[in-house]
Amino acid sequence: MNIIKIKNINIFSFDLPLKKAFVLKNTSFDSRRGILVELETNQGIKYYGESSPLVYFNQENYSDCLYQISEIRKIMLDNPEGFYIEIPEENKYFMEDFGIFFIQNFLEKIKKNGRADNPENIFPSVRYCFEMLYFCIFIKNPDFARYYNVSSDSFIPLCRLIPDISRIDYGVLEEEIRRNEYNTIKIKIGRQKPESEISAIRRIIDIIENINRKDVLIRLDSNMSLSESCILQMLENINKSYIDFIEDPVENISSYQDIYEKTGVTIAADETIKKFIDFKKMSFKNNAGKFIKALVIKPQSIGGITDSFRLFKMAQHAKIKTVISNIFETSISVSALCIFIYLINNQKIAAGLDTLDIFLKDPGIVKIKSDSARISVCRAYENLYKADYSVLRKLH
């Protein structure tokens, strides 16, 4: 059994400027704020975890997370002998074993020292931060590519994000579709007049048909900003056969089943995922599986990699589509999500990770996204273990 001892834990903050502001439910963001935790071992190896809560997806805020992370750090550094990390035998390096690894090396030790909140009360983005950190330790292998059967052709396909139909360059989009850069397009709706958005969606479908790329699907996401009548009107006026699913169509979740039954369009739970899933039992609440046919899994808002994996397995058993996504996180966090996607063998479904181009600066050093809108698994792995400290501010 290989033992890792902790030398130090540093906390950094970041406030990264964006190329363009993004809008979420009428709230505009021109920068992305968060926390990066660095764990350094006695061998001088550094591992990272990120906590970057986002309003509407996380109930906690930056200050809440910083306080809790600082408290956990103190517990770990005050008890260095108790927080050594036991690396499993070589034949245990599977996602099924990561949950046990995290519980034994982190959660049980936090509870044993008894000076922190109950591990169940750790904020979702804080738990994700430490799970990401321990995940990087768990998968660290001198010969990662060989061990995990990664090749130069191992990529994570991305979903093409259109945050606002008023900013579409149809010529660029047509060329991207023609070059087979994407097979999935995600369109944010509810930001312009319904007629304009219907017209834009129909025009995109026309482009897809003219190029004869009938394998391209469209995901719609209103972030619960539209009424049921508006959603029904939109779906009645477009070719629904090109719609992969619609995420969180309206604020009134009791209308989801009605929308599904009237339109036949798959409903995906994203922000509402905890309203439809009992995470302790890992099952649907109130027969929601009858109309929820896709899940958008955001580990940072769900509360970690282990629950994301359990949710993925539940959905897989129920033959429900799962999309791994992020909430405008840094490339280091996105890299961890890419490795997670690869290890659960979900890389055939376009991931919701096409957000890196929005940053002017990023603590990740390695460019992980290719020109063909895919992320290299090898480069993502390399990016996990390096950081550009010039865009970080050390706090502790």
C-alpha cells in the first residue's frame, strides 16, 4: 500500500475576466470568481481542487465556501499524521472504487477529528473541490495512457453552445456543421422574442438539412424562464425530430409531464435535478422517470464526483441519457470532468463543456480543446497537475 503524506494545503482565489459577459436568468456575469485548493505532498507533487459556486446552481456563495474550506484545511494540517492518504492496489483503480477511496481518506477522517461540520453538511461545491483533489490523487499514474487505454484518438466531444440567438453568425455555424465539428448544438432560449427564437431554430435546422447532416441534434435550454404556453408554441413551430431534449423548460416543475405528453419532446433535468432525484436512495421521486428522459449532471452543483457517478449508474440502468456538464469552471476543473467522462465510458454523448473560450485568462497551462471542438483526454490529464499562479491570489 502506497502512503502519501500531506506537506501543505494552500488556498487561492481567482476572479477571471471573460471575453464576453454571459447571462443567466437576467443576471449578467463579466468575470468568474472561485477558489482553487492546492495540496502539496512530501514528495513535492501538487494536486488541485476547485470550488466555484454559481448563483441559481448553488445555494452557497463564495464566502460560505471559503470559510468552510479554511476550516477543513485547518483540521487537516492540525492532524498531519491522521490525514495521510492510502493509495489502493493497482487493480483497484476504477470509478467504482473511488467512492471508497474518498470516504476512507477524507470523509471518515474529517468525522473522526470531530471539529468540522458533519460531512453531510459540506457545501456541494466544497465537497466537489475536495473530491476533485482526491480524484486527481486517485488517478495519478506514471503511465496514465497505457493504464487507462488512452490513445491519441481519445477525445471528449463537445456540445456547441449558442448563448443567445441574436449573436449567431450563421456563416460560421454552417461551416462548423459542414466540417463535422459538432453533432450537438445547445441553444439558450427565453432571451429574445419567441418569434425570433423560433425563426433562428428553424434556420439552423434548414442549415442542417441542406448540408444533409441529419445526425446533428439540438438541445434547448430556457433555464426555467418561459411559460408553458410559450414552450408549447415554440415546439409546435419547429421540426421536433431534430430536438434532442429541452432542459428545465418552465419554473413550475409540475408542468413537465404535461409538456412531455403534449409534445413528445424529451425533458431533461438540470437545475431541477435535486427536485426529481432522491440522492439518498438514488431514485426518481414521484414517478418522475415517466417524463424525465435525460439528466444534465453538473458535479460542482450536485456535490461531487461520487454522487455524479452514482447518478450516472442509476440513469444508465433506467436507459436515460446523461450529459456531463459544468458551470463555467476553469480548464483545470473541466479537465477533471473530461477524465471522469472517459472513465465512465460516456464519451459518445456530447459534453456540456464548451465554455473555455469565454475566459480571457485561466489557471490551466495546457490547451485542452482542439480546433475541431473536442477535448483531448491526454492533454486534459496533463492539465490537471499544473497551474498558472499569475492569475491566482494566495489566501492561506
